[in-house]
Amino acid sequence: MGSYGIVNRFAGGTEQQYENTVAVVHPEGGKSLPPGQTYHLAGSTDDGWIVVAVWDSQASWEKFRDDVLVPGLASITDGLPGPPEITTFDVAVDRS
């Protein structure tokens, strides 16, 4: 099975909320990628904030989501507003 992508759109989200969230759910206070995540980017949109991540597998994403992300979000008082609008996809082309 190939890589797995996920797009999270947070209506009303801000860069500061994103930084607050990543500091809690990514290793080294947000300076490293979680195990299994191979690519990560984020930025502002016309209505909030977007985060795009590529994982080495759907199983890696689900483990991170269940073991780290959901508990981490519950502990943040000024994190990204949720739940996000989520789009997932199987990565068909990777030119990195």
C-alpha cells in the first residue's frame, strides 16, 4: 500500500492556533514530524487555516490520530477550531 494524504480545513483557524496545536501534537514541541508522517505543510486560506500531511500509510495516520492528535487536541485551550473539514486521498504520484 502506498502513501496516504489528508487535508484538514479549519474554518476560522489562525496561524497562532496552528502553532499552539503543533507544539502539542508534534515531537520536539512541533519541530519534528510524527512517526510515519513524511510531508507536512500549512497556511492561511480565505476562510481560515489548512493543513496538508502525507503519511507512509493510512495505518500510521490512524495511529497518530487516535493515540496523539485526539488526546492532544483535548488538552489545548487555544488550538485549531474543530472539527475540521477532512479530505483524504491515496497518493498516486510523489515527485519529491
